[in-house]
Amino acid sequence: MNTIYLYHDNFISLLCLIDYLLKNKIKPDNIKDTSYNATLLDEVIFLKIKEDSNIINKIKKNYSYRIFKIMYEVYLSNHDNKELIIYYFFLNTLKYHQDVIYHRNLRCVNLALKIAKQVGNEAHKLKGFLRFKELKNHILYAEIAPDNNVIYLLALHFKRRLPHEYFIIKDKKRNIYSLYDKKEVYLISEDNFNLNEVETSQEEKQIADLWKNFYQTIGIKERKNERCRMNFMPKKYWQYIIEMEDEL
């Protein structure tokens, strides 16, 4: 029988649950969010633990921002056992504090660092590959379908880059939107947000055509290297890049 502890599908709820388990020396077989479909071999436990956002500041203060960042990036990953990895990473953090990142001989530490790096790399790539289009109502709109749930990281990046613009980023894989209203960033599920047909402005279409012509003009056919280009611009991102639309 596997003991599965459940948490509400958010990072603070997960941290509060892990903190409770560690304080009470409880070792779970796994940790899942409330959407988990239990099997006959699972003993599912849902504890009513108060969600306290101060736990984030405690982690940053008692350990370091880097420790918090690693755990958060692992949480954003698509790894099946990410919650259990965070649990054991946090467990070893209590012992080694911020030096835990140097104990790569520990499987949970090595795995957490590897996953966090993958998430960070994908977010970094999408900062360059994401393309906004201006809609008729002058709102900037972009679509992505990343492997990991990095939409909030991207929204924070573009909040700093475009502080005076309204923008919407849609994660088509998870059906969630990130909205920015020139003040704050909000994450909203598709069920709670009704976006009418996405239609770009006439000026935006002209700019897109000019950009495509520019991209094709500066290219040197004799020096074209498909393998090199795909290393720097993975093909899975092409469908959301304006200059690659014709090649698709």
C-alpha cells in the first residue's frame, strides 16, 4: 500500500505540506496534487494544512534565494515525481543548508539541479523565441506550448521588458493564460477566461510581412546550415515564430 499525500495545485500548498511532513518526521511514498487519480493500492491522505505564503520568505531567509529558485523550477517541471524530489531536496537542505547544492552525490540533489536547469533553459530560450502580435484592440498576444510550465516566468520577464503594454500569453498545452494589465501579472485558466477570435491589426500584418522579407533577405543560401540552426532554434518552437511560418 502506497501512502500518497495530496496538496492543492499550487506551490505554497506544496511547501506547507512538505514542511508539515518534515516537522512530523513523516516519510510519504509520494506527493500529488488533488487531481491525482488514485489506484486500489494507494492510501490517499489529504491534510487540512493552512497555506502560509510566509514560508517562501522563510526559505529565502534561512537558506538562500537560490535554494528557493531550484525548488520552484522543479515544481514548474513536467517531471512525474517532482513533488517527491522537492521533498527530499528540502530534507537535505535542512541538514546541509545552502551547501546542499554541492552534494551532487545525493540522487535527489543531482536530480533537482538537473531538472531546474532544464526548466531555466527552456524559459530562457522562449524569452527569445516568443513573438507577440498586436491585436485590433492594441493588446499584445502570443502563444506557446512549452514542455514545462514556464508561462509565469515568461510573463515576469516581459513585465520588466514591456511595463507600459497590455499583453496576453497563452500556454496552449495547459490551456492557461498569463495576463498583464500594466500593474500585475495574473494566471487564469481557459475555463475562466473568454478570449474572442484572435485577429491581428492591419499594421501588425504589414510589420510581419516586412520582418519575413528582412529575415529572408539577410540569409546567405550558400552558408545555410539546417543542423546548426535547429541546435539554436529547436523545431518545436517554429510554429510560434513569425519568420518560420512560410517554412512550415
